[in-house]
Amino acid sequence: MTMLLYYNNLVEIAVQSSLWVARIFCLFCLLPQIVSNYKQKCGKGISFLLLVGYLNAFLFLMFFVFIIDLPLAYKFILPLETLAVMVLIFQRLYYDNSQDNKKYWLGLSLNLLAYVLLIPWALSYPIIAISCGWINFVLSIFYQLPQIIKIQKEKSVEGFNFLFVTFGSFAAAIEITTWYLGFLPAQTGFSAIRALVVCLILCVQFYFFRNKHRIKKLPKHSPLIEDSKLFQN
């Protein structure tokens, strides 16, 4: 009995530790992009629709995490992830001097206000929190598609940090394993599978378009450009 209890405690520690690692990876996949935006003074590397989708998915997920009482790693890291996405949105609007920025700021404010008004309803009716978990999953299916389409149309990964994909892949793999072992709800598991598939697609895009991004930065008559043309011929 003592050995069984010891084993269960060991498994619990391992699971909790892996969840902390997974959520930290999720946070780290956003931080390099913030640094890249700051260095380049540009926020257009990531699709604006992706950022808005990210924000809404995280806000729905917050209801699910706190009301369903998911592990502490989610409760601690998820608000930081949400804050990081808001910083990315701020960078996008700040560095882009578009005339439509006022409309975007107004839309963002109304978006956040709607979630504040939803809080008392979610606290009163747990079914809303459960639904928020599935809404997060549905949103997560679609919000990264604009980024994939953007890269495919531009044939370029300029401004998009590869660490975003790397850390996201590791986090998804850990969450899938933890869900498979029965320590996470279905919503989280399916969302992690989706994240891994999207990261694999982005990896393929990086593989095909990274050289075009590098050539774009070279001088017009660089030997590397001439070599690339010969290679294509």
C-alpha cells in the first residue's frame, strides 16, 4: 500500500511538472515574437486575425480553466499568455500607422468588455464554463489559418519567429501525452492535437520559404542570388 501511494505521488509530481513545462513553452512561443517586433519596429509578421483569435481563445479558456479548476500551471501561466498576446496586438496597432487603428482599438475594447460582462454568468452556470472550453477548441481550429494563408500568399516568413513554432510544438506534445494518460479533459487534449498539426504545417512553410526571406535581404547582385537562380533553373 505504501509503495502504491509512493508511486501515485511520483506520477502526480511528474504530471504537474510536465504541465508547468508545457505552459511555460506556450508562453515562450509568444515572447520571441514580441522581441522580434520590437527590434524590427513592425508587428506585421503575424496576421492580425491570428492575434484577435488568440486573444478570444485565451479569454474563453480562462473561464474554463478557473471554473473547472484545472491544475495550477494553467491558472498561473494562462493570464501571462493572454497579457503577451495583448502586447502583440498593441505592437501591431502601434507600429502600423493605419487610419483604421481607431476602429481596431474600439473593437478591442468592446471585445474585452463583453468578456467582463460574461464573468457573473459563467460563475453562476458551470455549463457556460464547460462550453467555453469547447469554444476555445473551435476558435483554435480557425484562428491560426489566417497566418498559414498569409505566409502561403506572400511566400515569405519574414517577421515571423520560428521559436513560436518550436515552443508551441513541444508544449502540444507534452499536453497530448498528459491528456492520453487521463490527467486532462478532452477539450485540452483535442486543442493540443490541433496545435501540433498547425505547428507541423508552419514548419513545412518555414522550410520552403525561409531561403526566399534570406535572399530578399541580400544585395541585388549577390552571388547567392545568382546561385539560387541557377539552382531553380
